[in-house]
Amino acid sequence: MPVTARRNAPPVAEESIDTIGTRADGPAAAPPRLWARMGAGVLGGVLLYLAFPPLGMWYLAPAGLALMTLAVYGTRPRRAAWLGLLSAVASLLPALAWVRPIGYDAWLGLVALESLFFAAMAAGAAAVTRLRGWPLWVACLWVAQEWLRGNFPAGGFPWLRVAFSQGESAFTPFAALGGAPLVSFAVVLCGTLLAYAAVAAARAWAGRRRRPGGAWPRAWRPVAAALAGALAVPLAAFAVPRPSQTPERTVRVGIVQGNVPGRGMYFLGDEPAVVLRNHANVTHRMAQQVREGRLPKPDLVIWPENSTDIDPYRSAFARDTIHVAVRDIGVPVLVGAVAYTPDLRNRYTRSLVWDPVTGAGDYYDKQKLVLFGEYIPFREVLQRFISRLRLAGVSALPGTGDGDLVMGPVTIGAINCYEVAFDSVVRGTTRAGGTPLVVQTNNATYALTNLPHQQLAMSQLRAVEHNRAMVTAATTGISAYVDPDGRVRWRTDELVADMTVVTVPVLTEETIATRVGAWPEWILILVGMGALGTVMLRHWRTNRARREGAMTGGTQGEAHVARLGAGDR
């Protein structure tokens, strides 16, 4: 005789996230209302924005991440996705405000695109909170999200990774162990542990109200454990092993910031070669101060990206202007040049070593190009609708080699502007023998926005990650020298012509992060994907079991009740 299900059994309600795996901890707190979740998500996004330069309140990042996690905790993935989208917009809209000089459409479009990655991650985060140890799995998923948007689409946009808010913070030493991904993981883990403490505290308070006089203090132990863990994460950074910082020798590096005549998309001005003359003139001024004894003689000099707005391979005027300035200072100069292909259909963004005797020599071509800045897909079609795309000039081609360039007594590691955000480029150049690392950048379009400050924080993190001094030369600022501990030892203001000579250490010992490369990142991603897969597998098995149990009852109505009970998780 077949077993029949109870026809009047109520549908099985979706099990609250607050009760899953925690029944021994006592009754669950009431889930927050939608408006409270939205408020937590927006406030969390704002706090995360405040952690990034130029405000640089790095200590707010864990609190912001905790609120963003609480906003999606206990929700279905679909609701979590749009809550995550809301949090992302609250954070990215002000943090990416530097895009506005290109156009408000570009700014809003980029925010919208990047927010989609946060939405997908929020859906996954809501799912993995069904598991014990969920603060760890959520932190791993955050690393996966940063990897994904740092590679897709069209080469990715790794800006505003959580690690880049920690240029000089309690979490920064983790960079020497596992690079930027480990720093992001540590900050997010600290935030998710704070979120766990908040959930556990709400549960303990609910238990106290329902059972006065009971053993409710025991329910507060998870709160204390989570808070202790959140405190232990940054403290653990002090135990990260660091290589020796005793330099083999030092090298004197001249930094030139020549400034530009225009602003925004029209920073080159109307008169050609002004940018080149500006940098040549500042170099002559440096040479004069060296002769007068006001500056030490440098061993090499760094000009910024696009410091010559004319191709020196094709222009005798550009060659002569550069060579006279280099001969005056008397040491090799790294020139940021635009070099066209023979057919003039494409160009390279080039770091070119210019010798005072032999002229143009070895070079490094930028590998990671700025989408819609240095290359434009479907250019002929898009220019019909967006006329300002013509200001980008011909599309650039990416280089293929590392930036190790011999200059005077050292092999520098050339990194070009946008590339400082990419782990693989900086790591490859360091492994190739680059020391110190040199960042040539042109931020003229984004002067007086938050971009130059955000980029400087990346150099601070990279210095610790690879145990290398970082020298940044920018057309309009911020030019700077960052020591291997990530501290800014010298920097310029913006929109001024400036220069100096700094003495930097030459270090060759590699950090653990430099040696192991991307392995920590991949391990964290696989752990996060494994947790997400576990939830999906459990969900599939639960649904199958309920369907089979309902069909045993023999009626379509009971099967329908079972499907309703399973819910859309």
C-alpha cells in the first residue's frame, strides 16, 4: 500500500539563514526590513569609498564591508544581487568621479558596468552564508570578484580593489606574503567577522528576551570569538616575514615633472611640442642646480609618460630637443614617448632610454592599454556617435616584454601608468630584475581629481609587495618617491613644474609574494568557488528529495505543494 503525504500539510517555508547550522545557538533574531538592508548597503558602500584616497580613511573599510555583508545576509540571491548593486553604486559613483573629465556618460557607464560584478558577488555571498564558517567563504568570493573584473571585459579594470585602499595601513604587510589579493582577502575577512559578530549579537539578544534568566551569556561567546578574530586579522600582519631591506647599494634618481598647457581632454593645448619643451626645460634647470651644487648629480633621470607629444623617431625637432636636454644633465633619461608604426596606423606607448652620447636606445612598450583611451574597439562605428573619441589619436598596440631596462648603474623596472594596477605586470618586471621600480604616468586629463591619489596608493602597496623602492614621474603630478616600506618620502603638488634628485636603495631579495606569484589568489578563488558549489549542490539535492517525496504521494497537487515549499533559493 503506497504511503500518502498529508494533503493539508502547509508548504515548507524557506529556512531562514539565521537558523541554518546554528540551532544550538538559540533562537534567531527577526530578519531586518528591506529599508534597513538598503540603508546598510548604501552606508557600507560610502564607508568603503571613504577608505580610498584622497580621503584615505583605510580603517573604515572593514566597517563598510561588514555593512555591505549584513545587507545581503539572510536574503535570497536574487534580492542580494540588487542590494549588492546598490552598495556598489554608492561606493563607485564617488570613487570613480575622476572619469567625469572624459564625460558623464563614460563615468556613469563605467560605474554601471563595474557594479554588475558586485551584484553577482553579492548573490554568491548570500548563498554561501548558508554554510558554517561563512565569513571565510565570503572573503574568498570577494577575491574572485576582483580577479574577474580585473580581467574582463577587454582586459579588465582592476581599479578600486579593496587592497588599493590600504596603501599604508595595518593590513599592508600582507602584500609581502600574498600580494594585493591577500590584502583584499584580509580586509574583507575582518569585515565579514564583524558582520558575523553583529548577527550573533542579534541572536543572543533575541534569546535573552525570550528566555529571561536562562543561560543566555553562553550565546555571547560567538560574538566575542568573532570580534577577537576581527582584531587578530590585522595583528597577524605584523608576523608576515619580510626580506632584508639592507641595500646592496643606492642610486640617485632624478624625477622631472614638466606640467602641461591644457586641462582635461585638451591637456596638450593648441601649440605643438609644449609638453616636450616643458620637460626639457625642467631638465635643464635640474642640470643647472647640479652644477651649482644645489642638487646632487643623478645617476639617471625619469621623465613621465607622454613627456614628448611628438614621435622622436620621426621628428628631428623632438630628437634634438631631447638630446640637448639629456646631454646637459649628462646621464641616461627615461623618456615617455609615443612611437608610431611605419604605416602610421598604430602607435606604442613607449618608455625609451635616451643616452647622452648614443641617443635613443632600449625601450619598453606598455602592455596594458587603457580602453577608449589608448585603443578603441569598433572605432569607425563608435566615432560616428561619440566625436570625442577622435581625441585619442590612432590606436595603440600592446607590448609583449617585461620592463627591465639598463640605465646607468642599475636595471630599472619600467611600469607605465595604468599598469601599476595589474599584478602580473609589476610582478613580471620585478622578477626580470627591475630595481628600483619606475612608474611613468600621465594624469593630465584627471588633474585635481581623486585618480592621482589612488594611483599613488597602488605604488605604496607594490613597494611592500615586492620589497622595492618605487619612483613615480607624472606630467602634472603626483610625482613621488616611495620607499620599500610603502612610505612616501617625497612628492609633488599637482599642476606645477617640479623636479628633484632622490637617493633610493637597490634591493634584490624577493618577497614571498614575488616568488609564489598568483598562487595565493588562485587558492582563495578556488576555495570560494568550492563553497558556492557546495551550496548549489545542497540546494539541488534538497529539491530532488522533495520532488521525489511529493511524487511518492501520488498526486500532482502534493507535488505542487512540495515545489512551493522548496522555494526559489
